[in-house]
Amino acid sequence: MRADHHAGAPLVERLLARIGVIPEFRKHNQAARDLSDDSAIFDHLPAGYLHGEVPPAKGYNEPFGGHQPNIDRGALWQGTTAQLAGLYPFAAAAGAQVRGVPFGRHLHTAEPIGIDPAQWLKDGLVTNTGIWCQMQPGAGKSAFSKRLGMGLVGYGFMMLVPGDLKNEYTALVTAMGGDVFELGRGLHSVNPLDLGVLREAIAAASGARKEQLLETARSRRLDLVEALLVIGGSKRLDPTWRLYLARAVDLADQAATDPRGPVIPDVLRVMNVGPQALHDVVVTDDDFAYLRETRDFRNTLQLMVEGPIRGIFDRHSSFDITRDTPAISLGLQAIERDSADVVAAAMLCAQSWCSSVIDAQQAVGKRRNIYMPRDEMWRALRAGSGLVELMDRGSRMDRNDGVVTGYFTHSLTDLDALPTESDRAKAKGLAARNGIKVYGGMDHAELKRVHEISPLTSRERALLASWQAPPTWVPGQAHPGRGKYVIKSGSRLGLPVAVTLTETEKVLYDTDQAFSDITRSDVVNRLRPAAAA
């Protein structure tokens, strides 16, 4: 700082200048003196600072006018936090440390807010890494998931999208250099009995470790096929039919000649032949009695080969992944408009395949932390009783497996559509157990439901309700809740956060691409021929 800039400055200012704390207006003072155009005025400087020295507090004593008081608008000071901490106590600290993904800024203090479930677990702020995200459509649910996913991938995570019904993650995964596989008729297929990337780990293992991996893979196979049978119309399997299915899968595995293992038609072929091991389970020696007793079970499985999902799950998996890929998305847009049973079966198979990726990484000792967004998963859980338990069972291992799972929904009324009261209770428990809750704009009825699972303060409820809809009918007004979130964890006060997307993010996160060509002039041009007619 030049001497002439503070030669006449107060003593306190001169002392602070020695440690580098300088009033902002002093930095601009010299530049202001050189200004010849009165239009160039700094917004944060009193007008008098632009012309010469600062007048005294009483102002100058003008002839025949007396003193003209100088009303100072205040001075802007600049210094580091370490320098100013002793002069001004920063009583309002940041609500969350920026350790992980910089997410947004606090609505009230403008301080940066970071969200990182893994780091929060290590710091003792949460007990699990699950995230429950709920808000109205169009308020920013997908943007939250994608910014978090992109940030975690940047820190070494792998993002697994187990069933993208709208292919809305395709652009992001592609931009990050990941792999996108589209499932559907004539497209890629997933074999429910496939060991996936776990096959390599099993081949490399030996002894007890190999047996452990084989049993893990077998358990996943049986759970998935049982879930597909429930979706196909079967009741939840009792012990007899569970044993029957296990033996049939084992026999098909032993008879498989393809190194990739058996497929559903192989299991069905074993059931139709009916070896003695299966007769023993049904407790009959008569072939006709065996066929009659197992008819419904075999027909349900036959629907996977000849029914509406033919060609998707009755073949070998048609794709492989590289171990170091940053992100994987299994797209389901090709079957998104199919029946609920088809969509549910596809989502469960995709989920199982992604779980095998996690198991394989654990097995080979090269584990990578996983971020797994589960969007619209309730469409799969509504297909049959007991499916919630399968998801709930897997979610309890997230902390042990190094997985951050995000559950995304628009309304808790999705839980009411589950088949049984037991399923609904387990689903509510799944929602409440997540360590981090992220809420956006919601109406009062929905907020009442949320409050029963995760208590909100009256001010938090009022804030979320104010974000639910634009205040006027004037077109072009920004939605008041878009990009605004309240982050909750336990009984702590929520963190109100505003997120500003970069231009690149606006393109990658856009979920309104179907309306990207709709403009006001387009609508007018379409109406003109009709009006003329």
C-alpha cells in the first residue's frame, strides 16, 4: 500500500495496514482520482470518495452555507479469516463442512454447503450412507442426484444406475466416459442367472474363499428368480417351492455346457424332465402327478421365455464392463411403457446385476465405493408382495459394502400402493432409516406425511410449502422451489440450500428435452392454419 494512500488515515487504519487489512475503498482511491467521467461510479463507494480526500464528519464549512454534514455510507474492508477473526467473531459458522461434493450455498448466510454421505459417516454425523430425496416433479430431484453423482465420481466413486427408465442419466454417464447399455427386445439382455463380473473372481479364488463366493452368487440367483416368479403371478414361495427352485437351478448349473453358465430355459428344461431330485421335493414317484403338481410353477417360469418379457431375460447377458469404468447405466426406456410386470422384472434384474458388480469388487480386493441412485424403484416393488424385503435386505449392507444409495420419489403415497400392510410398513422403515434426507417443494398434505417419518420444524414446513408452486400465473416466472433443498440429518435443524447449475450442467441434467423444441412462435404457427380454416 502506498504511503500517500494512508498518510492522513486514522491511527487504527494505519495500524491495520501493517498486517495487511486494508479498506476496500483505499484500493480504489487512486483509480478513482484518475477518473474523468462522472458516470464511472463504484456502487460500494460513497460519491465523495471519487473526488479527492474524504471530507470530515462535519463536512466542509462552506461560505454562507455553514457545515454540510458528510453522511458516510460505510467502508468495505478486506482481509483473511485468520486476520479478522480476532476483530470480528464469526458467530454464524457454516452449516456443513465442504468435505466432498460442493453442493450449493446456504440460503441465509450464502456459505458453501458440501454433502458427502461417506465423509459424514466417518465424522459421526450419520450412521448410514443412505439418502432419501423427495420433492415435486420439476423441482430438481434429478439435478441433485446427478450433481452428487458427478462429484462422487470425481473423487473416485463408481456410479451404477440400476435401471434408468427415462434414460435421463445417459448424457451424464457418456460425458464422464462411462458405459450405457440399453435393455429391451432386440437390444441388450440380462441373464438373471449370470455371475456377471463375479465370474472372474470365482475363477481366481480357491478353497474356502471360492466356496464362499459360489454360495454368495447362488443366493443372489435364487433371490432374483424368486422375485421374478412373484412378479409373474406366483405367491411368495413357501419352503417346499424354494427348495424345488434351488435344486432345479443347481442341476441346470451342473449340466450347463456354456462357460457363462445356465439361462432360464435351461432351468425350465430341467423342471420339465423332472429328475429324481425334484421328485423327492414334491414327494411323488409318478411322472404325471409330478407334472400336475408343478404345473403352475413351471408355467409361471415359462412366461419369462414366451411371455411379454421374452428376449430380455431368457438369454445370456450381452455386455461386459471394464473394471475401471467411472459409471454404468442400464437403460430401460425401451420398455418403460410396457406393463408393470415387465418394468418390475427389468428393474429387479438390473439391480441384481449391479449388485454382482459390488460383490465382485469385494471379492478381488479392489473395492471402489459405489454411488447407486434408485429412481422410480417403487414401480418394481408394487408388482408383488415381499419385494420390499429384498430391497430392504440389500440396503442394510450399504455401509459394509461402501455403497451410497439414493432413493428418489415424488410422494410418500407411492408407499400406499404396495400390496400388503407389511410391505408398506417396511417401506416406511426403509425411508426413515436413511441417514440423510433431502426435501424440496411439497404441498401441506405431503408435508404432513413426511413429518410422521422425519420430523420437521414449523419453519421448515413453511419454507418447503412456499416452494411448491409459482405465486402468479404470469408465464416465464421461475419456479420458486427449483434448485432449492432442505438437507436434514437426524434431529438437527435442516440446511436450506440453493444450487446454481453451470451451463454444462444445464445441458447434462435437462429432463425436459421432449419439450426443447416448443417455443411460443411454434405454438402460434401451429394455431394459424387452424384459425384460418
